[in-house]
Amino acid sequence: MLHDIMPGTEEQLQKEMTAAYVGIDPTANSLHIGHLVSVMMLKHFQAAGHKPFVLVGGATGMIGDPSGKSQERNLLDEKTLRYNQDCLKKQLEKLLDFDSSLENGAEMVNNYEWMKEYSFLEFIRDIGKHITINYMMAKDSVKKRIGEESKTGMSFTEFSYQLVQGTDFYHLYKTKNCKLQMGGSDQWGNITTGTELIRRKTGGEAFALTCPLITKADGNKFGKTEEGNVWLDPELTTPYKFYQFWVNVSDEDAEKYIKIFTMLSEEEIKSLIEKHREEPHLRTLQQGLAKEMTVMVHSENDYNTAVAASKILFGKATTEELKNIDEKTFLSVFEGVPMFDVEKSKIESGINVLDLLAEKTQIFPSKGDLRRTIKGGGVSINKEKIQSEEISVGSDRLLNDKYILVQKGKKNYFLIRII
């Protein structure tokens, strides 16, 4: 998980309990799995006896960060930032221990609290005079944006970002004795500006540590799917989809991610990797990774539901298991499957299977075709094979009180929604 580490950092961590912070941008009301890398660094730190701080960038969220971005970010109002901060805290409480009675209990701070007190003149007098333009221009994130290849240039707001981030570090150093800032490798320039500011203003020593930016073996961006980000909020990404993301990563990525995103010991990880290499078709690594992540971010119960839901598509689920899956997960599994609406009155007293599947819906083009498929054992309703064309389908068959799952052959699924 280490990319760069400032000389002296390790000695500082061996010497005493050290406070370390990571900054998180509150531009959304949920974290996504891209944030998990720095949160896992804090989790490891807390497990090793150090004190984690999460800094929500209320002030910096209002101006945007130039690191690797060619566009400035949308600016948010204070009410939205506050709401987002509360949502992020709830998610982080599952990952870090915020118990205030612990000496190393995690804390959340918002840089808006101290930045809002600064006037522009105070800022350029107290902060700006300590850092030279030459120093700021030497940063990679700045060079890229104002170099010849840049078409957009860089606003003064973005140029000053590293001073604002440096001010955060200086403030936490002074008020919370926080001596270390951590982040992704693209943040190295901004973090070291903070250590420099602390040195010049106080003569004290502060440290920097970064982790590599997580990539996928195929070169695509980590944590993105066709639908966009993989969020920690179950309303935005269902626990089933979250679980599926980890189960479906490549072998190469699974080997890398299990070391970064889980708290498994080195021995446990080595054992999983060995098992996986012996029988790669069992996807032991992916299963282990998906379990650890889903339980940590959601719950054991959500993990069990996701596993049961995954069985459905692979033909191993029973009717009983289907009935136990909540509507959200059920729809998540069958997203994109053809759906037909049938009025409730049509099935209340029962409807013949031929009428339902060949007339009320267009799952089968004709009753003759349906008869032949039933004879060949190729039709299932809610995972139960239909043995006869005489069968009547009533409301007792409904899943979640409004769905019927029809399977034609091995892989063709259809949903009937009762309205």
C-alpha cells in the first residue's frame, strides 16, 4: 500500500502514538470504493494503535482540486456539504472506531470550520508569504495544468489549492498534534506543501505518506462499472451489486485487491492465493475478497443475501430461497430482463399457464410452442419445473407479492409483474 514515504516517518510511528489524517472530498453523499484505499490506510493505522482523523473538505469542496483534473469541480453550498458530511460519517463508522473514550478513537473534522474565519488578506499574510511561487510551480499537478499541453490553463483558485490544503495540515498540527498526512500518490505535492508550511511557520516536523493509485489490470479505471461508481450507500449500489463487483474482478486484480482492501493477515492471504492458483476455476480469491468487503461495508446478512441471489442465475437456487430475497435485491439480479405487466384480477382466482405465458404475456409466441417446451421440460416458474399444461398459476405463486419469475430453457429469464 506504500507509494512514497517521507524520510523519518517510520521512526516517528515507532516512537509514539501518532495522529494521521486523510482528506475526503464531500461532493457526494456517499463514499465510493475509490475512497476505500485511504480509509483502509486509516483502519490499519488505528489497528496499530495510532489515531485517525478524517478531514472532510467542506472548504476545499467549494473550490476544487487540480490534481489530475482538467476541469474545475462544481461548487457546493454549505447546507449540501453538511448533509454530505453526515452521510459520510455514518459510512465511516462501520470502518473506523469513533469511540471518544479511546485514546486513539477516530475523529472527523471539517476544514470549513477554520477556513471560514480567514479573510483573504489574513490568508495571504499568514500563509501565502511562507511559500514561494517557485516552490508551488515545481509541483507536478501545477506543471501539467499550466504547461504547453494544457488548453484550459489554471485559475488562481486552483493554483491556491495547495496552500489551502497546507493550511489544513498546519491547523491540525497545531490544534490536534497531527503529524502525518496520507493520501493517494497524486496528492504528494499538496501534502508536502503542508509539511513545508509547518516547518517554516513553527520549526516543527511533519510527515507525508502516500499509497499507489489503484488501477485495473486491463487499464480501465478501478471502481467504475458501466453504471458508474460502485458506491458504499446501499441505495446507490445494492449490496448484491457491490458483492458482484468483487466476485467478478480478474485473478490478477483479486490478488492485488485482497492485500489492499481487507484486514486479513499475510498468512491468510498467502493461503487463499495458493488455493486459488491450484484451482482457479473455483475463484477462491474473488469469493474471499467479496465476502470480506461485503461484510465490512454492509453486513453478514447482506452478504448471505447476495450469495443466495447469485445462485439464482446459476440455476442453483430453490423456490424457498427466491421467496426470501427482498424486492430490491431481486430486481437488482434481474435488471434488464424482459418484464410483462399483468393485472391482479387476472390471476387472483388462478390462470391457466398457457393463457398466462402465451396470451397475457409474449414470453412464448404461441400455445403450441409453449406446449412443446413444457413437454421437453424447458419451462420453470419460480425455479419449479412446469410438468403439465393444465397447471393454474394463482397469487400464491407471487414473489414479494407482485412478481413471477419465468425461465425458458437454461438461460432465458422473464419477469411478470402483477399490477
